Amino acid sequence: MGIPTEYLERQAKAHRLAAAIQAKVIEYLREGSLYKQVPIELAETLEGLYPKTILLYCVSCKAERPYHDLIPIRQKRFPSDENYTRLLTGTYPYDYACTGCELPFQCWVFVDFQNNTIEKIGQKPSVADMLSGELSKYRKILGDKYSEFSRAVGLYAHGVGVGSFVYLRRIFERLINEAYDTARKDSTWDESAYQRARMDEKIVLLKGYLPQVLIDNAGIYSILSKGIHSLSEDECLTYFNTVKVGIELILDEKIEREERQRKLANVANEISRIKGSLS
Ligand SMILES: [Zn+2]
């Protein structure tokens, strides 16, 4: 007799769920801010809760590296039955090391098996240190805006939603304004449409002056048209990464453009030097 299909289906479903939960846990360990409670389906899976490897920015390697889990599986606690959910609710250590240089990454997470939530209550290196390491490549291109960017990230890392969002939104808007300053010089530019537009519509109008991926996903940025006072702390923390990635995309493109121009200038110089030496 073969294995019942029902059993196989249940196994497959558990596996998919574990993968989804693990992706959420990884994202939370990587960039979740302290004391932000995240709902998660803990009841189902142990493997979901403890990822074997996580990709993290290593402040020592100065690059993203895989970190591996140092805590043996037998030391991990997971309630096998509902009676144990209260007993096992508590704070658990997460202990990882960089595969490049063995630098530790440690987190303390309050796992609530009764209410199915996780909450980071401590971490080393801090999210701020890891994120600002990642940010340092933007220092030059951002100029005076850089300190605001790193302040935004620092506040976010400590769970300060509205405060961090204010800084981030300001930088985003300034970058949009820079693109607008270039776009308005075009003879076909429709100024009145731009002035009437909400932020997400403005982004679409700036097609050709902003990264295409931002145009394609402009709808996300309708959140920026909301008054800062109508946003909750939690909403700000939730939207933080979307706006941050938007900023990074604009900056990545700027850096690429500058690099290309620098190469073109070098090559032009070189060619005229060679020509000079030939004549
Ligand atoms: Zn490292």
C-alpha cells in the first residue's frame, strides 16, 4: 500500500508554510526594529522559526555575507502541544556567525507561542550599525543629505516610526525634486499637471528621469501624500523600507551614471593624448 495522498499533501503544505514563515523570520532578524511585535504562525513549525543561514551585512567584511546558525537544533524549544505554549513562551537567543570572518550576530527574541507573535528585544550589532554600514556607499552621492539618511535609519532601528519616516520622506522628496528640476527644462513638460499631481502621480510624470522600477511601482508611494500626522507609528515602520529602497534605487542609478561619465571623460582624454603623440 502506498502513502496516502492526504498525508503527502499535508507534508507539502507544512513545508510551504515553513518556507514562508522562515522568509518572514529572516526579514525580521535582518531589518526589523526593536520592540516591533510581528504576528507569525508559530503553531506549525520549528524549522520555520530557526533559519539555518541568513544573509546579513557584515560590518567587518563590509559586504553582505551568509551567517550560519550556531545553536544546535536539540537545544531549541518548540511546544509539541497546546498545553506547553504558555510554559515555553519566553525570550530565546539567536546566535549566528559570519561565514567570512566569524563575526557574531546575536538577537534576543521574545517568542509568544500563545499569541503567535515574535518581538526582538535586543540585538548586536544593532540594526542601525548594519544598515548604516550598507548605507556608507551613498555617503559621497548624498552629500549633506547623508546625515539625515543615517539618522532616519538609526531612529527606525530603535522603533521610532514617525520620526524616522519624516527624515526619509524629506530625502525622497528632495531627490524627486532634483529629477523634476531636470525634467521641467524639457519643452514638452506639463507643469500644471505636475503641480496638481499626488506623489505617486508625480513619479509617473517623471518617467525617463527616475529609475523605471520606481515608475512601475509608483502606486506604493501614494503613502507619501498622506499627512505625517495621519500616519501611525506602525504604518511608518511598515512603509519605511519601501521608501528607503526607492531612495537607494535613485542613488544607485546616479552612482552608475557618474561612473559612466567618469569613464567616458577618461577615455576621451586618453584618445586625445594618443592622437597628440601620433602627430
Ligand atoms: Zn564577516
